[in-house]
Amino acid sequence: MDARYAGVARAELSEEAARSHSLAGLVGAEIAGWARGDAGISRHFGVPVSELIRPRLAVTGGLLLRSVLLGWALALCGALMASLARRTSFLWQVPATVLLAVPTAAMATVCLISGHGGPVLVMALLLAARDFKFLERALRTAWLEPHLLHGRAQGIGTRRLLVAHVVPALVPQLFALAGLSLVTALSALVPVEVIFNVPGLGELAWNAALNRDLPVLLAITVIMALAVTVSGMASSRSQEWKSA
């Protein structure tokens, strides 16, 4: 947006367009790269895109897995305690509301400067804040089912009711929530990996955007789109299973 740099950027784009000869040639080169299995050649690094993505894919996958598991554990514990309370209290909603109000980049920056926490904790707190309200509402509704009220009146333990009745009834909703959690985690991936210098797909996407490395950006976009599509299909299948 700075006029001093806009002219330089336009000049570089013009030179890059001249080297590419035409849009059709550029698209053809990208399609040929995907057909070969290397997803094209990175314009910034000069190596096949697959060589850049392959080692970072495992890093990002591990980060997402640990973040989702920790976020779900925090959200489930908080929702369970809140749903078992006799009355709905506003105090249970305050932590989640505060965490949702803080931008992910700001939360990551505070953790980095203070030296406490890391990328897993930041993403887990974001997921826990978003999932808590859904889980708390679902659990509170489940505890009001007649058979569960009768079981609690008969003195059956909370753990037994939770394992035998509540969790099985919420499985389809949990599958749908898993898809939303993945989308939320992917949306926070770039700022978290960039701020904490995590060598994953988010950091690679940021570097590719700064250097206008379109083949790398295209490959990362396709990977994230496939992840969201698969999670959406799993959620739809869970809803169909619930209806059946």
C-alpha cells in the first residue's frame, strides 16, 4: 500500500510476466508439474515444490494433532464441569469469551515475549475457546434427558453415565465439531508458525506470499482445501449416520 514500494512491485511483476511469456504458458507449466508429481518448480527456491512441502507436512500435521487433542481436552473438561453445575453461570463463559476476543497473532506474540507457552498451547487455547460453548450446550442438554435424570436420581455415578450414555449420544456431534476444529486450526496456522518460527506449511505459505511464489502457494492451498473437504465429508457422513 506504500506508493514508494508499489512501483517496484509492479516492475517486478511485469518482468515476471514477461519471463512467463503468457498466462496460458504459465497455467500449462503448472499443470505439467502436477502431472509429473512434483507440483511444479518453486520460483523462489528453484526446486520442486514437493521437496519443500514433504518435510514440512509432517511438522504441520504433528502441530495440528497435538493442538486439537489438547484443545479438546481443555474444552471437554471445562464443558463437563459447567454442565454439571446446578445453574448456568456467566463466569463459565468469561474465559472462552476473552480468548476469542484476543487475536491469534497477539496471543502468540505475548507467549513468545513472556517465554511461556508455545505454538501448541496458543492453538489449543483458540480451539478450546471455540469448542467450549458448543460442548457445554450439548452436555447440558444431554444431562436433561429423562433416562439420565432417572439414573442420577438412582445414585448412578457420573462417570458411568458419561461413558455409557452421554458420549455415545454425542458421537455424531463430536465428528462435526472435529471438522470445525480442523478449519479453525488451519486458519491460525500461518500466524502461529510464523511468530514461533515453526518450519511448517504455514511458514512456507507466508514466505511464498512474500516472494510471490505462486506454485508453492497453489500447492499449499490445494492441500488445505483437501483437508477441509475430507473433514466436511466425514462430518456429513456422521450426520447421515445419526439420522439413520
